[in-house]
Amino acid sequence: MAIREANGQAGVALAEGPEEPWSVPGSVAEKPRDWRSLYERERERAEAAETRAEELRRAASVARCDAGSWKWRWEASRRKLRKVVADTRAARRAARNALSLQSEVGRLHGLLREAGVDAGKRSNEIALRMEVDRLRRKGRALEKALDDRAIEFQNLHKGRIESEAVILALRRQLHEMVEIHRELSKLDDQRYRIEALEGEIWSLRQALRASEASKGRLKARLRRAVEEKRARSPSAADAELRKALRRSRRRKATIGSLTREKARLGKRLRVAWRRIERLEGRLAKLRASRSGLAKWESRGACERQERPRSERRRGQQPGAPGHGRTKRPGLEERTEEHNPSSDARVCGDCGSPYTANGAEESALVEIEVRAYRRVIRRPRWRRTCGCASSPAEVTAPPVPRLFVRTPYGTSVWSRFLFERYACLRPLHRVSGWLSDQGLPISPGTLADSVHRFRPLFEPLGAAILAHQNGAALRHADETSWRVRALRDGDGSGYAWLWTSVGRGAVYFHVDPSRSAEAAMKLFDGAACPTVLVCDRYSGYKKLARLLGGRVTLSFCWAHMRRDFIRCAAGHVELTGWCREWLGRIATVYRLHKARLELHDPGRERQTPAFDAAHAALEAALGGMFAAAEGQLARLPPEAREGGPLRSLLNHREGLSVFLDRPRVPLDNNLAERLLRGPAIGRRLSFGSDSEDGARFTALMYSVTGTLRLNGLDVPRWLDGWLAACAEGGGRPPDDLSPWLPWSMDAGRRSGMTAPA
């Protein structure tokens, strides 16, 4: 039997002893075998081996103790080295004075002697000088970084000054609106006064008519008086006539003054009305200009239009059946029994005890989220027999770990990935949430672990993109993404987050470029002719030229609609024209929806109702383009309305793709809605620090977005996936079909479906 030699070396020697004369048939030296002596010798050898093994265990224990001691010594030396480095930095700051530098060098020599380093050697002086030079270079690099930060601060200060100028302009417009409001209030007072004067003029007119009637009566009386004068004495008649004439002159003078006052007030009324109309037009223009400026500053136009108010009441309608309480059969039940006190279960008069009489049951839904420490104890079992072929000890296999030398289980990493990339929380908020659950983890630890997850999820990203390459209809869009590492190379610090949606999957990709070459990374692998729903960005047009006939662009009608809204913003005279075109686009949406309800993809020839709806849609679309051509021909070249009309006609082919393909949507709202979550995450976490971090963020957005698009429970899926990776030794499974939504079986899919 083989045992280790006593000196502890790795060599193996056979135990010495008399050579056994094993018998061979036909051999002359054949002797009877002494089985007892053989057994004794082998037993002695086994005991010697066990003794040697126990000595080796004790030696290993002593070696571990020595290793701990050397580790402590290394830590102490490292602390001394840090102290020396700190003193060296302090010496660099004091190096401007030669005398102080010499004294500081002497002090450093003393510290080096205390640390056990020979400071008198030339090599140590050279190393110290090299360290000082390195620190100087680092100081210059820090000064350069400070200069860059100062330039960045100056740029931010300039941007703040520009924004303050815009705010000042808006305040001036607001003050103008306040002054206009005050003038309108004064004009309203004048209007009330004019209305009162008009009432007075009307009463004066009535008095004038009454005076005219009395004047006629007086003339008749005058004629009668003249006739009577002729019949009577002339003196009495003349006196009466003079009296009536004076009264008539006074009334005539009053009528003349009232007529002149009426003319003057009418002139003032016409001037006031013209001023009111002019001020109302100016006020409407200022309101439209402020609205358009606010929309442009926020980089998004409000597309809501006035809709007729519905007579239907909101909420539950009277007489409609309710849905009842939500059923939750999958919740764990924990029964609690609450009994009254012992004194309450005894009769207060005679002292007889109460007897049980059933129970009242009620239920409360509670939630419990907390961290705990999982202690894994694996007992060792020692062999009791002497069989050399069996192991000396056996124990249970270790629990699979996702990463080597980490104290955190897969549930912790799953919750981190869910909170970070599905709930869009920044790292410091995820760290704070874990601390609230009793598990304090620093944001730096979470950030350093990101690069470990990338090999686990890269096969999923490749599978999602390969699945999309077989789609006949895809959506595409892009948005900016901040990457701090791109600023180091005198760049803008901005990259672009591209998205592709198709066949129930969403894929994100971060690229520093917004060119067609970046889009080729998403759509170059298309295996069949694909309709790509996108906006009118020139990069997609170049992509279609590069891919030939494999990609057909279908432009978004929602972007076309926004052009008309932005064109009319700030211009009151274009409001009616804008509403007219928005009504035409709404008609196209309505007719397309009616046609889509009648479309049957399984039929080669559609129904007559579908043909009629298709003809109506085709006529409305043709009429829209004809109206655009007619209006554009009558407009001057510099007219503001020409921009959206030219864009409508130039992109006519891409805007009409849905006419021959009823299943192609009119807009790209699906991709824009899926980009909304990453845009919120970008605003909360200020983008990414490095390009690798940005790519992993896009990869995780692809995985979580695809799971949610298919209705799967993201935390449950992450728990299962990371557990499978841990069982595979920190590598992803080779077979991805049980984990992809489009290839997993129905039973597994129902088990991972998110709760309603």
C-alpha cells in the first residue's frame, strides 16, 4: 500500500518489507501463504497512513495559522506603505521650497527606515524620485480634468443664461398680457358706459319723437291760433304765438345738442370696438406664441384636440353588473386563532365557564418582504470500514452559487436586476431599498457586479434579434442616451438607443452613431422582405437603399400630423387650416380602422364589404394628396404652410404602404411607447457611465421588455434563469427554448405568466 514519506514531500514510496513469494503455477519457490501475517502487515501500514494523514492535517492547520499571521503582517506593511504614499504626496505639495523639501526627504527616509527599508540605497532614492514624478504627472492630469470641468461649467452657465433669456422674454410677454388685460378691463367699463349712454340716447330719441309729435300738435294749434287771431284781437294771439315759438326753439336746441352728443359717442364707440378687436387678436397671437415656444422647448407638441363632451357618466354605470372582488387562489394561507381572555370566558355571576360554539372567520391580505441569512450546514460522514476503494468521508454537494466567492444568493441578484432594469430605479435607490429590507449593499458593489451578468444574458439578446429577423413587420425608433465615458475623448457624451419591435419581441441597441450603419446592426440580418414602420429620418431611407428590396419603409402618420400642429403653433391665422388637415388625417384613421375590422388574413379574396371600405379609404387618401397638390400650387414659395405639404407629397409612397397591406399600422406608436420606459430610466439615472454599462443596460431592457410584451412575470423568470445559470457553474443553459416566450411549452408559460 502507498503512503507519503515522513519528510512531507509529494513523492510516494512503498513501505519496506520482505518480498512476498507469490506462487506461480509450476514455480519451484512455491510456499504456503501466511494470510494472518499479511493481514497484520497491511493493517500496520494503514494505521501508519492514518497517523501520517493526521500529522498532515495538523501541519495544514499550522500553515493556515501562519498564513493568517503573514496576511496580518502584509496588511500592516500595506498600511505603512499607504502612510508613506500619503507622506510622499504631502512632500510633493511642500516641494516648492527647497529647504522644506530637504527636511521632508529626511523625514521620509526616517519613515522608510522604520518600515524596514534601507533608505540609504540609491535604488530607493530613484524609486522615490520616480514616485514624485508620477505624482506630479497625476497632479497635472487632475489639473487638466479640473480645466475640463471648468469648461463644462462655463457651457452650462451659458445654457443657463440662454434659458434665463427665454424666461425673461416669456415674462415680458406675460407683463404685456397683463397690461392688455387691464386695458380690456377699462374697455369693458367704457363698454358698460356706452351701453348706458345708448339707453339714455334711446330715451332721448323717444323724447325727441314725443317732442316732434308735440311740435306737430303745436303747429296745428298755431294754425288754429292764427285763425282765431284773425277772428279775435291781434295782441293776445301774438303773445301766445311768441310763447309757443320760444318753447319750440328751446326743444330744438335740446334736440341739436343731443344729436351732436350721439354722433360723438357713436364715434367713440366705433374706435373702442376697433381697439377691442385689435387687442383681442394680439392677445390670441401672444397666447399661441407662448404655447408654441413652450412646446418647442419641451421638444414635444401637444396633440390633443377639442373633442365633443360625452353625455356618458364616468365610472360604474347604474344597473351594470360589477366584477366583484378579485380572486387570489394562489396566495399562501396562514391561519391565526384569536381567543378572548380567560376572564371573559367565565360567567360573571356564577363562575361557570363558557363552551366553544363555532368560530367567526375573516381574511386579510398581507405582504411580507425581508432579507434573511441562509446558513447551509453539510454534515461529514466518515467511513467505518477498512475498504480502500471507498472515500474516507462523504458530504452533500455544495449549494450552487451564481458567482464564486460571493455571499449573495440568486434571489438577491434577481431582485437587483428587476429593480434596476424593470422598475427603472437608479443604483443608489436600489441600494437604499435593499438596506430598508435589512440587506445593506453599497451602490459600488452593485455596479462592479454588472460585468459578471453580461455573459449570462448575451445569448438571450442574440436569440431575440434572430427571432425578429424572421418578422415580416417591424417597428423602429431611436432616442438619445447619455454615456459619460464618451466625454473623455472630447465627444458630446451622447449615444443613441435604437429599438426594434417585431414578432412579440423588443430589442435595444446602444451605438455612438445615429447613422444608417448603426441601424444595419439591427436590420441587416432580415431573412425575408420586411415592412419597417418608422419616422422620416434620413438614416432609415439610406438603410432601405443599402438593403435593397429586403426592407420597405412605412412612414408614420402621427409624425406627419405633428408637422401640421407645429406649423400652426403661434399663428392664429393658420388655426382653421390646421384643423382642416387634422380632420382629413382623422378620416384616414377612421376608414382604416373600419377596413381592418372587415379584413380576414386567411381568405384569398375578401368580402364585398371589405372592398367597399377599401375603395372609400383609397378615395379619401387620393383626395388628401390632390388637395395638398392644389394648395401647394397656389402658395408662394416662402409660405409657412408649404413645409408640411411638401413633406406629405414627398413621402407619399411610404405613407401609402398600408393601403395594399391592411395589417400595417398607420403610426409608430408601439415603438415610441416601448421607448418611454428607457427614457424614464435615462432621466432618473442620467444615462450610463461606460459603454459596456450602456450595452448591458440595452441588453436588460431587451430581455425585460420582451418578457413584459408577452405577459410573463419578470421576477419569477429572473429567479428561474439565474438559478439555472448557477446550476450550470455560472454559465447560461445551452438550450434556450424553455426560456424564450415563443418556444416554451404551454404549461411552463402558464406557470410564468404574470398575475392579472
